[in-house]
Amino acid sequence: MFNLILFGPPGSGKGTQSQLIIDHYQFTHLSTGDMLRTEIERQTPLGMEAKKFMDRGALVPDEVVIAMISSRLDAQGNAKGFIFDGFPRTTAQAKALDKLLSLKATSIHLVLLMQVPEEELIKRLLLRGQTSGRTDDANEEVIRARIAEYYNKTSPVADYYAQQHKLQTVPAVGSIEEVFARIKQQIDKRFAELNLHSVSSHPRS
Ligand code: AP5
């Protein structure tokens, strides 16, 4: 099993690159943002509570997202590996994830920090906001609030993984294909270090 965290600010391409990684490596995608948006669409109590935070660009409370991830991990017993997209976003979430994975006798193998200048992030999200219908892309004020939340609460989590020697940075500007090539290089390098198949879509567990 191989577990990857795609880490980076809003608009850095975590969701976009997750799809390419899934196509190539057949990992299972776990995006807390997607899970929360599904809860909102279904108008569940959890979704209605989360929406209050998301609409203003704030993080949803830790206990809500940790519980969601925990139940998804339990439901995906046969996965070859997981891509965590948008989780963890606080040190409390990172510690909870380590515990959940250790219960499954596995751990995080690689954390990729996607680096994009702030003005490019804003440009990408405003552009997507013209068509996405995402309330948190609707105006620059909310987008800047999301980015501020990232730098205040999420960015420090990178140190947690750097101390474990799991963090690698990826310049995430350029075409989507160019960024994917850099990500693939990092994943294959880590496969080799762990003695897993490097190119195959079927890493040994
Ligand atoms: P979430 O859904 O995780 O959103 P986000 O982190 O704000 O990230 P985005 O989806 O906006 O960006 P991305 O990095 O995935 O980039 P993407 O590929 O989409 O979270 C939303 C909210 O949910 C949070 O604000 C919070 O309230 C809550 N939440 C979620 N998880 C939580 C957690 N763990 N704890 C607490 N709260 C949580 O790309 C963005 C755009 O850029 C797209 O239009 C794409 O086409 C474009 N693009 C991508 N790559 C390129 C490129 N190379 N060049 C040009 N354009 C590009």
C-alpha cells in the first residue's frame, strides 16, 4: 500500500492532479472538500453545518473531517493506496491520520507540497468561479480568506511531515501535464526507495 498526501493552498491543483494520479496508479481518492460538498448537496445536518464555514473560507472543525476520513478509510479495505487531497489541514488532523493509518498497519509514504504564487492562485480560482458554482470561488474576498486560512493553520502542517522526512516540494505552475510529470517523478522515486514497483500501476502492498 502507498499513501500520498497532496498538500498545498487552494487552487494549487490538488484535485486536478489527483485525477491524473488515479488514472496512472489506481489509488483511491479521498478529498474532504468533495465529501463536504456532497453533504451540502444532500442537505444533511453535517453539510448544513459545514456550509457556514466553507462559505466564508474558514476550515470546518477538526472532529467533523476526522470522522469523515475515518469512516471512508474503513469502507475502503482493499485500496492499493490513498491520495489524501485537502486533508490533513491542521496538526490535529495530521496526528489523527497517523493514528488511523497505524490501526491499519500502514502510514503516510509521501507528502507533496504544491507551490504556486498567491496571485496565480487567485487568478485560477476567480476563473473557475465564473462557471463552477462554488460559493467559495465566487469573490476575491472569500478566496483571500481561504488562502489566509491556509497560511495560518495548514501551512505549518508541512513541518510535521518535514520532520518525518516525508515532505517534497513540487513547483505547480506550468501546464497540467508538466506538473503531473514532476509529481510522477517524485512518486516513482519514493516507490524505488521503498522497493515498490516504480512504473507499474500495481504497487505491491
Ligand atoms: P477543498 O475542496 O479542499 O478546496 P481547496 O483546498 O480550497 O482547493 P481547491 O479545490 O479550490 O483547489 P485545488 O488545490 O484542489 O486545485 P484544483 O485542482 O481544484 O476545500 C474547500 C473547503 O472545504 C475549505 O475551504 C474548508 O472550508 C473545507 N474543508 C475541506 N477539507 C477540510 C479539512 N481537511 N479541514 C477543514 N476544512 C476542510 O484547481 C483549481 C483551478 O485551477 C481549476 O480551475 C483548475 O482547472 C486550475 N488549474 C489546475 N492546475 C492548473 C495549472 N497547472 N495551470 C492552470 N490552471 C490550473
